[in-house]
Amino acid sequence: MATLAGAQTTPYAGANVWRTVLEWLTTVDHKKIGIMYLWAAGAFGLVGMAFSLVMRTELAQAGTIISAETYNSIFTMHGSVMIFLFLLPVGAAFMNYSMPLQIGALDMAFPRINALSFWIFLFGGALLAMSFAVEGGTASAGWTAYPPVTLDTGNNAEPPGAGMDMWLVGVILLGQASIFGSVNFLVTIFKMRAPGMTMWRLPLFTWTTLVTGLLILLSTPVLAAALVLGFIDRNGAEGAFFDPANGGQPLLWQNLFWFYSHPAVYIMILPAMGIVSDVFGVFTRRPIFGYRSMVLALVGIGLLGFIVWAHHMFTTGGVFLPFFMGATFLIAVPTGVKMFNWIATMWRGSNVFPTAMLFSVGFLMLFLIGGITGVFHAAVPVDFALHDTYFVVGHFHYTMSIAATFGFLAGCYYWFPKMFGKFMNEGLGKLHFWLLFIGVNLVFFTQLLLGLDGMPRRINDYVANPGWELMNMLITIGAFVSAAGMMVFLYNVFYSLKWGERAGSDPWEGTTLEWATTSPPPAHNFDSLPEIRSERPLFDLRFGERLQDDPHYHVNNGHNGNGHGRGGTAQPSESAREEG
Amino acid sequence: MAASAVPHKRVHPIRSFLVGDEPMTTGLWGIIFFIFSEIMFFAGLIAAMLALHSDTLLWEPTNGGHRVEGDHLLPILFTVLLVSTSIPMQLAAFAIRKGNRKAMLINMAIVLVVGTAFIINQYFEWEHADFGISDGPYAATFYTLTGFHGAHVIGGLVFIFAQWLRGLLGHFDAKRNTAIEAATLYWHFVGFVWLLVIFPLVFFLS
């Protein structure tokens, strides 16, 4: 590894700033594209957070500050921005940056299509942003865009304007970017793995990329179909698809939309789960407990994710309740497997708690609350009572929004040294963690209670029932505490980019291949690769020699256990020993 | 690559038929995954049409317009023509796998001519239909589905034409023919979607 130390060049040393800009604009390097995704999605995330602060300011007390129309527009854009422009692309950012490194590839299978994905994503985002400027404002039918609210049926006082069309087209573009990205991820994982990197040796983050890619590939086109129908419905077909007055069916939209948007929940949370798994595998100083069961649980979640979409539509009366209830309960099983595996990994581990690990543990706690409230919802009678209350808002924010964000923040702290060659500041990181952790729990746990008390979602004003004003004020305070935490994070990013402590190629004693190259990696990623004999090649490189004589030491190395394997112990090769 | 010295691994006959005996390139994997996403797109549209057809009282065009009885002849003829172009397209792939660029170009030219004729016929179908896109669910699905299928046919034709020009310039041989294999798979998909799904549904659900 010492040979790699001097390999990194500084491509922009002495070059002028425009050349640097041009280099980033025209890059097809998966690392640069990943970093651009990260910056863009982070900026959109801050915008989405600002929207949430506006909403919380409005709801802090009964009575209105902003009009219902503005509030509708704000909560619609909060959801759309956070889902389509923050959570999905942040996942894509880490998949772009880390996955090719983790499998020892030079780049993605189709680097230029990768760049195309990014620019389509940015253009789609710009379209959504520009809808603020058009007459009638942005889309304001919620991120779920249920017709007939999206249509001009003659009954709505202020029919949605061009902003709605821009929303539909923008999301089609974002979906197209996702589809191209997923094709790229899948082919890269299937075709570009380094020699020795069998499927059963893929790091868990790469496995989540694979399953996420399949989910995107098979579900996003259905959303595209729905959006296309929605667009034609508004422009030409005059409600023939979704307006009951003209022969359309509102439920058809809901079925098509949730056929995508339920898997989309897993598209957001699975990469976060993968990051957390990798982080646990490093900072507990143990191999992840039950590697194969983790993979199988992942595949199980992916498969079940396709047959539960209608649990979002229990109260419509248009779906077969017992099937979707049962299937939804089933998802708790693979999710529980993952939960217990993470806990078992920490059990008796030599745990250390840098910020990345703190966020991973925080992820477990948040995801536990989110997951269990999800099981509540799966029960049809409970769902009937809680539908469209703040309980739902609390539940889905706990799981796919804030748990996923914690996973991605863990990824930021974990891979920042690899991306920029510098550590993030740990003190600021811990301040960030505690502010955010306290803040989001204040927000979303109170929302669960508020929902149980019956407060409906998506309203800009409410009756001051006993306790509601207090709880709403607590939520608002929590939102501002969380925002303060994110400001600390933002400061930390710029502080660490400038003054961060320098990190070597393997600052965390990592186990996966991305730590086998310099920080940041050269354009071609690797000058040489270590021998890959297990799912933890760098661990083998570091300790394999010491452990190979230990009969109690076993690693999961591919076909171990089904009769045609290479044996179960770590066997570092000659070359690995020389390099180490 | 010392590929000639190493005997080929036995390849499944269906795989051999579809993509040849050479190892599959990343490009070919990419187009296969992409076709799966396209299948899901059309699955969404077709599911919408079936749902609308089964549950809607107002299915028929609201302006009273309908397809004239016996008017199915031309659509059936062009359906047969479009689907049968899968044969010359596959022959083009077979030809280039053997390195026969001339036979490939001839077969692709047949595909281009017939495919273009299909699109022209679709234009006249749209011209002669006595209902507009705003005349209820049947009319809207008719234009949406044939329109998106037509767009995919045009996309396929443009891609095939680009590869045809590359062939004229002397590109492609027995080893390097990913684009031709990809175009072939895509063309099969376009014909398949039309023959098995869109044509029977759009033309007989009225």
C-alpha cells in the first residue's frame, strides 16, 4: 500500500478556475459525479428543510400566518423536494461514489450515461424549482398528487396551473435519471467486479445498491406511466383517465402511483441500511453478524416491497384488505432479521463511537420506532382510525425520511475522508448528532402522539383542542433545534474541507476495498488491488497472516458451507503479504 | 485475447440464438435491463387501459365516433408486417455474427423500410379516426398507447438507421457487434409489445 502514497496528482494545480469548472461540468468520473450528486442533493435538502420550518412556524400556534394556498404549495414542495431531490439522489450519490470502489472497478459500466443521469436529474430539479415563478405557483396537490385535485374539474376554486404540469414533467425527468442510473449500477455490479469479488463477497452497501437498482428499474417506469397519463389527462384528454366525471378513475392513479412509491420507500431506506451495515462492520471491529441472512433479508424486503403498495389505500375501499395487510405484516420479518443482526454485531464488539457510528446507532433507534409504528399501520382497523392523521406523518418521517437521513449522514462522516482526504471535525460532528437526534425525536414522537389525538395532516390551521397547541409548539421547537443541528453540519463540512485533519488512505481501519486506495482516489481508482478472499479483503490484508493459524477464526468467503468452496479460513496470498 | 485458442464454453441454445456465442458485453447487459424497464412502462399503461375498460361506464368515445366495422384489415396487415420485421432484424444479427456485413445491411434496410411504412400507416390511422383524444377513456388510451408505441418504433428506427450508416462506413464485424445485437433485442421488444398487447387491446376493446 505504501506504493500508493505518492500516486495522487493534483490535476488543478496551477490551472485556472474555469478549467476546473469545465472539468467538473464535463466529467464522466463516477467519483466526481457522486460528489456533484451529493452537493446538489444537499442543497435541495436544505431548501426542503426551509420549507418544513415555514410549515412549523405556521403550525406553532392555532391561527394562520400564511394562506391555505401557500401552505399547500409549501407542503407539496417539501415532500417533492425531500423525496425526489434529496433522499433519492443522496442514495444515488453514495452508490455512485462508493459502489465501484467497493467492488474494485475502474468506473461505472457506462460513465457517459452516468453523467447524463446526473444532468437529467439536475434539469428535472430545476424544472420543479422554476415552477415557483409561473402563474398559479407550484404544484399544490401534495407529493402524492392525487387526482382530481390535480385536474381542472370545474369544481375546484383555483385549478392547478402550469406548475402542476412542470411538476409532472420534472418528476418524469427525475425518474428517467433514476432508471438510467439503475441500469448503470446493475451492469456495473454484474460485470465490473474485480477478480475474486464473488457475489457472496460483495460489501453489504453494494448488495443494497444491487437490490435498490432492481427496485428502481422495475418500479420507476410505472410511475412514469402514471405521470404521463396524468400529463395527458390535464393536456388534451380532459380527465378521461382520472376524473370520474369524464369516465376516469382516481383510484387508477393511486394504484399506479403507489406501485412505484411504496418500493420508493425502500429505494430510500435500503442504501442507508447498507451504509449502516458497513459502518457497523468497521466500528464494532467485528464482521457483520449473519452476512448471508442480511443479504437474504434485503432481497426479501425488495420482493415484498412490490406486493404491498395498496396498504396506502386501505381506506379507499377499492383494495383487497386481507392480502395487503398480511403482506405488509410479512415485511416486518426480514426487517427484524436486519435489526437483530445489527444489534448482534455490536454485542461484545470492541465498539468505538466516532460520529459515523453514532449516526448508525441513531439510525437503529429511529428505524425501530418507525418500523414498529409501521406494523401498527399494517393492521387495517388501526389504519382506518389513523389514516391521514399526524401519526402517519410521524411514522413515515421516522422510517424513510429521518432514519434514512441518519444513515446518509453516517455515510457522509464515514466516506468524507475518502472523498476529500480530510476528516470531518469530530467535536462538531457530535454536537450535530445530539442536536439532530433530540430535535427530530421531539418533532416526530410528538407528531405520533398528536396523531393519536386525532390531528389531521395537510392543514394550515387547527382548532386549539387541549394539548394541541403545546404539542405543536414542541414540534416547532424540535424543528428549529434540528435545523440548528444541520447548520452545525454545514459549518462542519466547510470547516473540515479547509482545516480538517488530514486522513490517510485507510483512516478507519476499514474492511472493504475503497480503503485500499488513496484518499481521494486517483482517477483510475486503484493502482493495485489486494487479494479478495472474503467480504472483508482489507481485514484479511491486515490480520490474515496472524489469524490463518487460528482454528477458531472463520470468515464468510463465498461458497463456504455448500460443498464446493475454498475452505473457511482467511488465507491472504503471497502478494497481499508483500503489500501489507 | 486468445479466444480462438480456447474452445467456447457450451452456450444455451436460446441464449446463443438471441445474443450469439460470444461473451455478453456490458452494452448488451445494459440494453437488456433497459428493455425490462420499458416493459414495466408499457405494463403500467396497459394496466391502466384494462382497469379503465373493465370499470368504466363511459368507455366508448363520447362523441359517438367509433371504428367502422371491417376497418381492421389495414391494421392487421401492418401488424403482420411490423412483427415479421423481427425476422430480417434477427437475420442481420446472424449475418454480422459471421462477419457478413453486406447481408446485415440488406436485412436492416428491409427493417427500416417496413418500419417506416408502419409509422406512416399509424399516421393515417390517427388521421382517419373519427374521435379525438378528449373523447373519453377509450379515445384517450387509443392515442396514448399507439402514440407511445409509435414513439418507441421511431426511436428504434433512428437507432437502427444510425447503425446502418455505421455499417456503411465499415463498422462492425464478427467480434464487435454489440450495437446490432442491442438493436435486434430492442426491435423484438417493440414488435412483441405491439403484437401481444397493444394491437389486440387497442383495436378490439372498443
